[in-house]
Amino acid sequence: MAERVEQEEIFSQVLRAGRRTYFFDVRSTKADDYYLTITESKKFTHDDGSYHYQKHKIYLYKEDFTDFQEMLKKATDFIVEEKGAEVISERHQKDYKKDEAVEEKTTESFTDVSFEDI
């Protein structure tokens, strides 16, 4: 069985975004033309401290560049126009720190209800 071998990287850019990392890699085809791979890599940590990465990859060829750029611009412009450029979710802020302490839940604030009351 023949194994698929990734072509040599010609150019590479890395964007680190919290637990996500994006890789933009230019590679060469067998015909010596170029194409782009965009890889999203997410780090997942298990309760025991071990971790794994989940990766998703897009292959983008030159014949699709113009349409892809146009659609990406339309989609990102729509988001900014509709919701603004400010990031709403706290966990996506650059200075966000996950709370290590978990709040204990107590029953003090609950009302005792009997089935006879219903």
C-alpha cells in the first residue's frame, strides 16, 4: 500500500491563537506548481494532564484563490458589520485566564418544596 507523503514546504506562516494554532503552508505539486494548505490545530488537555492535538486541513489551489479570498472577505466583513470588531466571549480575550477554583454549590439558597405544595 502506497503511503501519501506531504510535499515539501516552500513557505510557511504560523498564527498562534490561544489553544488553536493555524499553519499556512505553501507546498509544491508533482508538476512543480504551488498550492496552499491551511491547518487548524487545537490542543485538548485530559484530566490526567496528558494532551492531544486535533487537526483539520484545507487544501487550496490557485484556481480557487480569487473566489476563496472574495468569499472570506465577504464573510469576515459581514461579521464585523453585524457584530463589530470587539470580541464578545471572555475566553477569547488575550488576557483570559481560566479560573482554577471551582465554586462549591450549596443548597442554602434553595427553597424546600414539598409535593403536597404542588
